[in-house]
Amino acid sequence: MQGLVWRLKALDPQASESLKVITYFDALVNSRANAEMLIRGAAVLCDCSVGFAMDGRSMCVDASGQRMPEQQGEWPSKEFGADGRAWIERASPGFVNDELILERLAIALGIFWDRTSPVAATRRAIETIISSESSLERRMEAAALLHLERTGSYRVHTIPAVMPMPGSSAVVHTEFGAIRAFIRPSMATAPQDTRAGIGLATVPQELDRSWQTALLALRLTSPHRPIHNADDLGSLIVLAERASEATHEPADVTALKLLIAEQPKAWRMLEAIAESGSLRAVAGQLNLHHSSVQNRASEFTSALGFDIRTPSGRVRLTLALTLFLLATNRFD
């Protein structure tokens, strides 16, 4: 690397300085430098004050390495870890390598945070205990770190990662989007002002199953039913798990997609029809006239190709709505 730096210096001084910055921070990371050492090094490189905030604490040092209070201003900054932030106290555009120094500082602080923070350790333990690829030994080690009772009953709660929620959690990137996972006692309920899936209650070593059913429950949420508990799904769990193995989309789901695309407001009435025993009950639930509901149900029957007003039709509609949610719900 040093030889490359010297060869580049003769051709492109700016490029060689950039490589020096990268090599410098790599060396600090490899030596397991702490956060204070990292920002002192960045301050020396920048020849100005540099600071960071992480896990409720912050620090700022000047170019000589002396601690000082953070100065007020719109400074260039980079985020790292769960809620960390690093900044250089020099207004943009700054010097040539300021952006690179800030980027490498944030990366290095992120590695340090992941290595030492209790928050990061808890996140890794949650990721381990809900993963079906983790060994039983590793799950039980994670359970001990999370202070879970070996024979206790717990559930995984899931929400879209973009939704803020207090408490220890881990963000899992799935094919349906980024999902935030929490581990709660089995009797705990989800806040009513959120969108959540709640998994089956299990002992700690089986929380991977609770995670799978919590994710499934989240995928079956809708604006009308923003919280789903896997306990309430019954045999739909088996159906939903098998649905992902299908190679062709059912005709009912295709017809439903076309109907919803043309009439987005139809969803609420279709849900109500699937859940209710009669169209009169649907009218009362949606505060509509009975004849209006009859007319709409007739239209939906024609569009879907089966009679949603009969008991068997409502069962078929329930299955179509379930498969539709599984196929379309995303949490990006």
C-alpha cells in the first residue's frame, strides 16, 4: 500500500492523499482504536474541530486534540450505528479531503459502536435468537444475554423498520422490506397506533418460529386491521406458508388485483363482506344503505367471477384477500 501511495503521489497528489486517509483509518480500526482516538485522528487530518454523538454521549476535540464544546452551526455530518452522528466543524464545501475524512470517520466509529455498544450487543443477540440458521447453543447464549427465562413464554413483535418504536430491537432485511423485530413477554400487546405483526408464543429456543409467524402476521395487516396476532390466523398460517411455494398466481388473486387497481376503495367493502354474515351487517358496519351494498356486491361478483354473497363465496373471498396481501404488502 505504501508503495502504491508513493507512485500515485507523483501522478496525482490528491489521489495519494485520499489513499493516505483510507490507510490511516484502516490502521486505527485494526488497532481497535476507541472513539476518542478516532476523532482526535480526524481532527489532526482536518486541522479543525471534529466531534461525534453516540449512545447519549458526545465529544468534540479541536485540531490540537483538546476537548471543547460543540460549536453551533450547520456542519457537514455523517450518521453511523443506530443513532450515531459524526461531524467536522468547517462549513461546506471545506477542504478537498473533508468529505472523505468524514466518511471514513463515520465508518470507523460505526465499527467501534458495533464492537462495544450494549445496544449493538443486544441487537446481535436478537438477530441470533430469531434466526433459524443459528445453532441451539448460540440461541441459548443470546437468550442469556437478553435475560430471557429458559422456560418463559415470549413472542416476536414485528413492525416496518421505518416506524419509530422505543425498546431494544433488530432490523432484519427481508424480501418484503426492512422489518424491526422486538422480543416481548407473551402477554404483551402492541401499541394501538402502529402497524404490527405478533408471532406465536414460544420458549426462547424456538423464537425463530415466533419470528416467522410474526412476519407472516405483519404481511397480512391492512389499513382496516393494522395489528395481526398469529394466534388469530389459525389454519391460514399453513395456507400462507404454502402460498410462497406456488409458481403461478391464482386466478382469484389476478381478478382481485385488477378490481383494486380500478377501484381502490373497494378493498374496505370486500373485507367487510368476507368478515360479515350478511350484506345488511356490512351496510351497518360501513354506515351505508343496504341497497347500495347489494349493488356493489353484485358488481364485485361480476368482476371477480364468483358470488361473494354466498357462504362459500365469502370463504373464497377470504382466501383471495389473504393471498392478495401476501403478494402485495411491502415495507420498503
